[in-house]
Amino acid sequence: RNVWVSARCLSIDSDQFSTLRQLKKFLDNLLLDRGYTALHTFWLRINFGIFYPDSIDDYCQIRPWVCHALRSNVQVLGIVHHGEILTIGNAFTSSYLKRLQLRNFDVDDWFVKKLFSGCPNLEELELICCFVNIIKFSSTKLQRSTVTTTDDRSISCLGFEDMVIDMPKLVSLDIKEVPDRNLYFVDVSSLETASVCIDESSFASSQVDCNVLSALSNITSLRSLSLTVRHKVLERDVLRCAKFNSLTTLSLGEWCLGSGCSSLLHLLQRSPKIQKLILHLTDVGASQCDHPEQHAVVVGDPTCSETQRPFNCENLKKIEINCPLGDKRIHVIVRILYENINSPTEINIMSH
């Protein structure tokens, strides 16, 4: 009857309860009865919804449960909340916590600073669908980080700022569409995989200095890079790139296709070990190609005099192009690739 008390993993899902009151009564009694027996994992999923009569609208309602987990030396902590964005008013303190996932929370510089100082052994941080209001993202221990922002565009930061990322031990980074924040890398020298998605809402103008590509090109351990940008700011940064000496997989959005795929060719020339290239084309880009007089950023079809001298990509064995059905840019892209890459390469076109 008492074996459950020593269970090291607790996963609580609100879908098993019809009301918040039932969940609270059950969880309060559960934690009271088990005491502070050491925990490895505590996962809390709350999905009553913002229109539910007694939904969670204040972090204080779940704070006692989180504090219990931290006092039980939890190593993996997940708070998956579906509803109004919650603000954490107290600092997390634990020398045992190694992985933290938060969903639908307000995350600012104060919280991040206190988190990294209060949890010195934190190795993995996942901020999912959060309101990210961070200017400096700095840690000497973090190894993996995932950041995605809330879909609610009515919530915005107070003006455009650089979001400085300084994490020398980081090996994996996945960051998507942080509004009002221009990513600026200081030290990410241990990265092995990086996925970065940036849209127009991240930049005040096209004149913003963005160093994403040039900073990543100096990383000798980087093997996989996925870069989707819906803005022209990276076109300048491409020219500052050093060689991606360890890169084997490169995934790019259509931002690299302007001016006769010049940015794409530039990156390929600087990736001597590249084995696989993936291009992601969108319906929006395809429609712009149908009306080029209304849009400046389309795939050009350069004349022979404008085409760069062919180069070798000896390790490049496969190119995959994901595109809308009937995309008129495909034949131009394929021709440019074949004209500029000496080594024979398989090109697969995946229409959707």
C-alpha cells in the first residue's frame, strides 16, 4: 500500500480531473502523504483552458506543488500550462535540477538570471510558447536550449532590443520567432546542432546588424544547421562568414534564393564537408514569383556573365527541395545548382 511513496517519477495530467478543485485536492493530499522522498521527474500538465470557470490564472495556485518538487531534489521538472500566460514571481533554487520545461509563461531577464544562479547544474532549458522578454541569455553550464514564443501577437516587448546569447557550453539550440529581439551570438562555441527561425517581427528595420551566420561559421563543432529567415538582414551577414568546417547538414529557407541564389552558393562554397542540403520553399514565396513586379525578393535567373565560377562539393550527395506544387522557381534553382556545383548530386523535389 505504501510502495507508491517511493516512486521517483510523478506525472500529473489535469485531463484526469473534471475541475481544478478536484485536481488541487488530489495533488495536495498526494504530496502531503509522500513527504519529501527524493524525486527524479515531476511533470505537471494543466489544460483547463482560459474559458473554464476555475482555470489557472495565477502562478501562486501551482507554486506549492513546484516548491515541493524542488525540495524533493527533482532533476527533471516540467510545467505544461494551457491557458493565460503565467508570471513566476519567485526564484527557482536547486542544485539538483538538470532539466526544466515551461509552457505558457512570462520569461524575463530577472527570471533567467535567478534561474541560472539558483540552479547551477541546469543543463537543459525548454521555453515553449512563452512570452520571451529577454535581453541577455547567459549561462556557463547550459547545454541544450529550446525557445518558442507565444502565438498571441497582441503581447509584445517594450521596443526592439538585441537578445544576447552567451553560452559557451551549449551544444544544441532551437529558437523560433522571438518578436522584438534581434539574436546576437557572443559565445556559442560548443554548438553541434542549431535551428534558428527568424521573422520580420524580430527586427526594427533591414539595417539591423545581425551576426547569426558569421558567429556560427566560426564554430568548429557545428554539424547541423537549420536557418529560416523571413527578412533580408542575413544577406549582409553571409558575406562575413568564415568556413563551416564541420557542417554536414544544412537546411535553409527561401531567404537564400535572391539574386540568383547567391547566398546559397556562398554558403555551399564555405561548407567543405556538406553532405545534405535541404531547401524549404513556401506558398508565399511562390506567389511572389508569380507577381515579381510587386515583390523585390524573388529567385533571379542570372546571365552567364553573372554566374559564379563552378566549385566542388565533393561530399554533397543529396539535395532535397520542399516546395508548393507547381512552384515556378524550381527549374531556375535546379539549373543554378547544376551550373555551379561540379560534383554530381542527387536532387529530390518534394511537392506539397
